[in-house]
Amino acid sequence: MRWLLFISRVALICNVCYVLSVIGRYVNVEQLPSGVVSTLVILGFLAVFINAFVSLFWIISLVFRKKIISITLGIINVLFLIFQLLNSFYLEL
């Protein structure tokens, strides 16, 4: 189950890219290299799917009382997932 810990850390990095890509909608990013911008957008898009997967398995591991992922990392990923869902469905940003 070490793979879940690894994927949860990758999800955290993708969540940061998601926030940066949302901020990039309102800030002028033309001075940044196009490779950086495209990487942020792709990782930000994938963050929703990876985060949903990780959060689901984290909640399942909590139910079975197996501590694979730390509580703080799991809570941060769940909070990012809530933000992503609100951003996608209600705010339509």
C-alpha cells in the first residue's frame, strides 16, 4: 500500500498546480514560458481525477483503520477536492 502514499503526494503536487492554473486565469501569464503554463494546466486538469481517487481510498483506509496516509495529508487532499468540485460545478470558473 505504499503506492497510495506515493499517489497522495503526487495528488498534492497536482492540487497546487490546479490552484496555480485557476489563478492563471486572472493573472497575465504571457511572460511565462509556454511549457510551464501547459504543464500547470495539464497537471491541474488531472488533479481532479487523481484527487478523487486518492480521497476515496483514504476514506476507505480510515474505515478499515489502516493508517497508510497521514491525517493531515488526507485532510488537505479532501479539502482540495471540495474546492475543485465547488469550482467546477457551482462557480464555473
